[in-house]
Amino acid sequence: MPTQSMILLTILSEAVLEDTLIDEIMLLGAKGYTISEARGRGTHGLRTGKWSAGGNIRIEVIGDQALCSSIVERLQAGYERDYGLLMFTSAIELQN
């Protein structure tokens, strides 16, 4: 089965930023994304399951290294200082 090496960028953020982050991600060239609600405990404290503007979201984007790097740089510069924002990447193999 043929595969293609790509990067999975995972973004954990405050739900209030959803529309803004999606606009940024798409403007930077992403072809798509997946969003799910997220809750848990971390350096920003406990997040409960009450899904309002105060909740958290998980955004996943698949792209090449250049795309994922440009998204991380833009979101760090624009939002990391004022909002809870955690991003990490994983190397993946897409099944074609």
C-alpha cells in the first residue's frame, strides 16, 4: 500500500478563538482541518465539560513541514501571549 509522509499539527486552544484560528489556518494554505471539543488538566488549569466560549478545542491539520511551521509561527505570534494555546506536531504516513 503506497504511503505519503506528512505532518499532523495538533492545536489545543480556547474555544473562543475557533473562528479566528480557522480563518488563519485556511489563509496560510491548509486544505482542511478537524475540530473536536477538548477537556482535561494541564498548565492552564482544569477545563470542564461545559461547552461554552470558555471551553477548549482541539484542531488538527495535516500538511507538509512548511505549512505546519507557518501555522505554528503565526498562531504563536498572534495568540499565545493572551490565550491558552498548545501546539505540537507528529510525523505521519497517509495511506493512499
